[in-house]
Amino acid sequence: MKFEEVLIPEPGQNEALVKNQFSGINYLDVYFRGGVFPLPSLPATLGVEGAGVLEKLGPGVEDLAIGDHVAYFHVGSGSYAEYSVVPVAKLVKIPSDITFEQAATSMIQGMTAHYLVHSIYPVGPGTKVLVHAAAGGTGSLICQVAKNAGAFVIGTTSTKEKADKARACGADEVIIYSNKDFVQEVNRITKSAGVNVIYDGVGKATFYKGFGCLATRGTMVLFGGASGYPDSLELALLSRSHSVVRPKLVDYIATPEELNERANDVFNWISQGKIKMDSFTVLALSEAKKAHDMLEGKKTTGKLLLKS
């Protein structure tokens, strides 16, 4: 990755130019950079998530005005930049009591926690949940959203410091996986009953082991692959009527109506104090390479952002 000057893009039909205030760093960016997901062409500007101010409107744009505060998740936006062109259908207005940092974090991590807990496996009172990487940006929000829904939440982290963060985000029990086997610990905590759902954004390092502590008729939700994606699934692993889901956020915000519904739910949770979104690591836009090194090296908790 190189930091360099490029021309400010022009918005086309039903598009808007956003002056980014903050750009979110996500593992999705790492996948694009590493070739797991293909980029349409090279050179390319990374980044799919941001929050900022509307600078210019393209033809056909209605219900928005220059100066509006907006946030977005859009593959192809190239949010690691001072300016991004975004389709209007991908923009959400930011309420006045939500900061740019919170809005940028809400687009992927906030809405991911929303759809995982409320759509993929609807969590309710008494549901036993296992959240991997529970101190991370997404994991810490899943813990909070699941706890608010009445779940008993077990988290895994790599250090004591991260375990403290996970507890502060609602985890009832935290397993430091570098010290103890998470499968044995989950089974001990649940008296061998296992958990009803596992939210796994780690992937290869945890996926297959997780079936050893998944309850009968439980659901394994693989929503990311920070350690790489697991090999092909052996159906014999599902002998206890287990289900496996490999969801993508884009499929759960496929319409402007659903996008706005989920985003506004997250904004309301922040406003009402139901979730805390105040743990940010902010680097300069020129430090994108350092940000990726930190993310891949597990050196962060909370959300990692670039400041334009």
C-alpha cells in the first residue's frame, strides 16, 4: 500500500461525493488486499466503510443535501481516502447525537452484531452464546447485543486485558484460549450441555473445534476468517442436528429500507446507552499499512479507524 495524491472523483447519476471524516478498517479489507476476494482492477483504493459530510450531489439525488452527515458500507467506495463517491442507496443519515467515529463503526461491526443476533440466530432469554474474539470490534458488540437480548454470553480472548474488556461488554464468562482449551471450558461452564449458537469470526483456528461444545440442534455461524477459512465441511460433524450458516452482511442490508432499519436500530441503541461504542484506535490516513499490521497482529481492541 502506498499513500499518494489522486484526483477527487466526480459523483454520477444517483451518487454523492462524501468528504470522509473517518474510514473503518476491517478484515474485509485484508481479504481484498490478500486476494481472498478479487479487486475489480489495479491500482485500487481499499476501504468499504466510512462516515463524513456530503460534499457534492450527482444528478437524480433527492432527500439529501450538501452538508448532511452520512455513513456508508459499500464495496468499491475506496474509503481509505479524503473523498469517496457512494451510491445514494448505500448512504444513511447520521443523527445529530451520533459521532462520526460511532457512525463509521456502526456500518459494518454494529450492523453485523445486529443481524447475527436478531436475524441469523434470534437470541432470547436463556440462550447460551459463544463469541470468539470477544474483545474485538465486532465481538465486543455481539456480546453487548446478545446480552441485551437476554443471552448467557461466553467469550474467548487471548489475554487478561482483553478478557476484562469482554466482561465490560457483557460477557458472563471469558475464556483466555491461550491458557485453557475453550471447548473444555465451555462444556465445564454449561455442565456439558454446550451453547446454542457460536458466533465465529476467527475461522480456521476455531471452527472445527467449536462443534465439540455446540449443543444439540445448535447453530454454528461462521461470519469471518481472521485466521483463514476452514477446509471443506465434513457433514459427519453435524450428527447432533447442528446447523451451519455462512452469512454476509450485504445480503442482510440488500435494500435501502433494510439498511436504514438496521443502521437506525444501532444508532438508537447507542443513543439510549444500550451499547457502548467508545473504544477507538485512530490513525492518520497515511498510516493504513500500520493499521493493517495492527489488525492482523491482534494488537487492537474496539474499532480501528483512519482519520482523513
